[in-house]
Amino acid sequence: MKSKPKDSKKLVINVSSFANLWEARRWASLFLKEHNREEGVADLLLMDLMSMSKSQILAAMRDDFPQEVQAKFIERIYQHVDNGTPVQHLIGYEYFYGRKFKVNRDVLIPRPETEELVHLVLKQIEKEFDEKEPAKVIDVGAGSGIIGITMKKENPALDVQAVDISRKALEVAKVNAKNLMADVRFVEGDFLTPFIDVGAKADVVISNPPYISADDEDSLDDVVRLHDPKLALFAEDDGLAAYKKIMYQLPQVVNGKALVAFEIGDQQGAAVQKLMKAVFPKSEPEIVQDINKKDRIVYAWI
Ligand code: GLN
């Protein structure tokens, strides 16, 4: 856990104006480092405030740094240092699969690991499904909508629906779908229940459900613990409750040949694999590691 920054304001009491971007960036990097925050946050804030790319920022180091922008920059650095407000909440977006997604306190901030899940599923669909019969996809736990929207953008032939129990999350997801012109249908409800209720079927079910055990809450960084929605992070039953719920509902939703893929916590591979095997005895669930060599995905053709 990060230690609470002490006297953060005192350290910069004399900072009233920086001569240029370079000075501001140097101050911020040291200040962030001093408080165990990631130094990269400074560049992300600068890029946003200046509407510049990283290379444009680097090229503008010796240029003037407008006063009013400086004030905003300093304020945001404080907000991040003092209470761990994620940089994505300060700027209002995060990139996922190369696209910009609106985020706020109502949705989980997209993680790069989830890009690997989406990539794997897109590849599997490409291999196994006939383009003439577009696969029906359900994204369970839409959050900001990253999974469903990205799938639709990458493979426009897909028929994509996404479900979430949080109305506020769905509002964000809908804005993202609109901004990115993605034809995804959003449904409010508990896991697969709304689809079961109307007898809807799917060929692909993909989900990054809440999977952190409540026991691990204290070990989370405050940037996550205090700012991502609890509903998106935590699950009962050692973090396995959402997998169980979805798995037991799956037989009522999947078509004959279907792909099921979950993002998992790095210690949950065996448990989720076993669960899938119990519900679909003929399946051969595979555990896939992420770029950091941690178990991250369980998937199977069922
Ligand atoms: N599907 C969204 C994501 O992957 C939200 C997941 C969640 O809230 N657990 O970011």
C-alpha cells in the first residue's frame, strides 16, 4: 500500500510559476516520485492539458508554459498525489485497443490485460466462424463498454450485445459506443439473466467480471481501491462468485458450438478451469498467460 503523502503542499509552496514546460515536468516527476506515484502521470496530464502528443511535448520543453495551464497542472498533480485520483479520472478517458474511451467513477478503468482477452477471442472467432453467419457475441459486465465495442469495431460483421447491472456504467458505455460509432446493443441486468428471460442465444460469451476477493482489498493500491467501482472489482467466494454465476447460466444461453472466454485473476486459473469443466464436461478449457507471464484468461469451445 502506498503511504499517505505528507505535507505535499508544503513541498511546492514556492512554486508559483515555471519558466517553461521542462521545469514544470521536472518538478512534477520529482514530486510524484517522492510520494511513490508513477512519474508517467505528469506526461499524461501535460498531453491532455496542452492537447499534444508525447513527442510534441518533448519538442516543446523550452517553450512557454501558459500560467492558467500551469495552475491546472499543479492542481491535478496534487489531486493524484493526495488521494490517488487516477490520471484517467482527471483527464476523463483511457485508451483501449487504440481507441479513446470515456471513463469516470462509475466504470472500471480499462486495463491493458483485457486487450489480450479481446485479441484472443477475435482470433478464435476468425478461425472458427463462417463470415456469412455472423457470430452472436455477449459481453457480460460491460463497464465502459470496451470489450463489446472493440469487438464490433474490429469485426463489424459480429452481432454484439453487452450487459451490465449498473445503469450508470451503461450510460458511459453508450456514450463510448456513440462516440466510436459502434453498433452494440446494451442491456441492463444481472449477468446473463436478461438473455435467459427472452430466450436469446449466443455463439460467444466474453467477460471480464469482478474477480478480486474482498480479503485482498487492503493490499490494493489506493488508486484502485478508492476510485474504481467496488461492484467492478470485488466478488464473494474468493473472487469466484461471478464466474460461478455466469457458468451456471451459460447452458441456457449458448448455441451448439460456442466460445466462452474469461479474464481471470492470476491465481484463479485452475479454479475457473475446473468450474468450466464441471459445467461442460466435454470442453477442454485452456489457461492463457498475459504479457507478464501471469495466468490471465481461461477459455474453451463448449
Ligand atoms: N468489461 C469492462 C472491462 O473489461 C468492465 C469489467 C468490470 O467492470 N469488471 O473493463
